[in-house]
Amino acid sequence: MASESNALPRRVLVTGASGLIGKAIQHVVLTEGGKLDGEEWFFISSKDADLRDVGQTRAVFEKHRPTDVIHLAARVAGLFFLSKENLQFLRDNVKIDDNVLHTAHQMDVTKVVSCLSSCIFPDKTTYPIDETMIHNGPPHESNFGYAYAKRMIDIQNRAYFRQHGRCYTSVVPTNVFGPHDNFTAENGHVLSAVIGKTYKAKLEGTQVNVCGTGNPRRQFTYSLDLARIMVWVMREYKEIDPLIISVEEEMAIKEAVEVIAESLDFKGNIHYDTTMSDGQIRKTATTAKLRRYLPDFTFTPVKEAIKMTCDWFVANYDIANK
Ligand code: GDP
């Protein structure tokens, strides 16, 4: 398997390509010159196929005949919807993942890299979290449907390896942000939501309302850095076990909010609504395994990446999801 996965020519199919991470991979491959000679890349989104449907999944695989797949497609939403519709998120994601993985297997795809999420980690755990701890106890009950569906990808990867010797693997990014994120107050994650809210407050001359105390700390990972590493994983990583992809350092939400205000030149009042939930105070993940593989990879400094995301949002205000 090892030498096969390095063999060129390679036809790489990226599912879920219109989202935050898919757009970042497109940028790395098509704009930064990350494409190798002998590689062809195909980017598909829900417009091209409903991957919940096995027939449509098969058809899109037959059209592109990939040798490798980066599987990003998932039914996702903000926490509110995730927790209201656990059943739907469980069923849709189980269908999407089974269709993609099994079609890949049937069509002899050499490598599949799927994207998990740090919200699948056990709710009650010790820190830092590492790759071996994913299944050690239930995920947070609020989004258990989504979390268990994502965990099943790891289980299914092991089964394809055990029964068929397939190199189907996964990565687990922490708090991803960047261009093409969801900047809505309702559905955005913290950085994109606060960028959207701050810019709106600047335009309207109002204050910004940040949820919670601002004290929780997160490992904010820039989508372009994640994309660069995921392309490496697709080419080089031989393990079935997941790989956590994250910056090392944690940043307090309050500090990130200050960087956003400065980047957007927002001079108004920032209000911390302490009646709203802080969520988990920390969710520290270890980058030890990543560093064993890529000791020299340089992440974009977080403040710089936040600033670049703010600049992108302002420059693309018309098309941004806000
Ligand atoms: P998490 O890392 O999985 O908890 O997800 P988020 O990216 O949504 O971050 C949630 C944390 O950011 C909590 O501590 C929230 O209180 C805080 N936060 C502050 N303002 C906002 C906001 O406007 N939107 C979101 N999603 N979180 C916010």
C-alpha cells in the first residue's frame, strides 16, 4: 500500500469543496502552486451530488475516477441546530460517510483522508487530549448525533484496513477559521461570528456583544495551514489512526476579540454577555504526533491569520456568508 499511495499519476477528489476547508485546499493546490506534476484535482460540492444518495455518490466517482479522496463533505451546523436535530445529523452523516468510503473501496481508491472534528472527543477527559482517546467515553450530549457519526469514520477506516488492507484515514483539526468561513452570528464559530458582529457594529455605530466571559481558551488553527497539512497527509501519511492537526498554543477568546477589533479598526464598546454560556473552558489537544511527522512546519502566527481573515471578510463582504 505504501508505495502505491505515493505513485503518480494521481486523481484527487475533494468532497465538500465549497466549505471553509475545501476552499482552503483549492487555494493551496490551485493558487499557491501546491499541485504536483502528475496530479489532477477535482473539487465537488452538494451541487454536484447528494452524497446521502448512493447512486449519486457512485455517479460522481465514476465521472472523476479518483485514485485518492479528501472527504470533507458533512452535514454541519451551529450548536443550536446540531443539538435540536441530533437524529438527522446522525443519519445524514452516517449515510454520507458510508457512501463515500464504500464507493471508494468498490472503485479501488487507494487513499481516503476524512475530516473529523474536535467536538467528537469525550466530554469527560484529561488534558491534553491525544489521538488514542477519541473513543474513551461519550461525547458532549448536546451534539452526540454528529459526534458519533464522525467517530464511526475512524471505526470504519479500521475495518477497511482489517478486511481489505485499505489506507483510509482521518484528521482531527481544532477550531478552524479563515476565509470563506460562516460569519453569521447564529451559526458561525467564535472567531468568524465575532468578526461578522464587529464589522456590523462598526458600520452601525453600535457595541459588540461577545458571548460569555472571554476567558475560555482555544487552539485556533488557520484553514490555509490545515489545508497545507491535509495535502501532505493525502500524499505521505500512512497510518489508519487519526492525526490531530492544530497549533500548539492556546489563546483566550478575549485576546482574539481584541485582535479582531484592532484589525477591523473598531473603536466602540465590547460587551461580554456573561449570562451566555462559556462552553468548555479549554479543550487542549496535543500536537506531539503532528510534530513527530512535521517538526519544521511553521503555522501562520494566529494574530496574523486573524488579521488576514478580517481583511478577507472586508474585501469579500458581498459574497461572505454573513
Ligand atoms: P467550541 O470551541 O466548540 O466551543 O466552539 P466555538 O468556536 O463556537 O466557541 C465557543 C466559545 O466562544 C464559547 O466560550 C463562547 O462563549 C465563545 N463565544 C463568544 N462569542 C461568540 C459568538 O459570537 N459565537 C460563538 N459561536 N461563540 C462565541
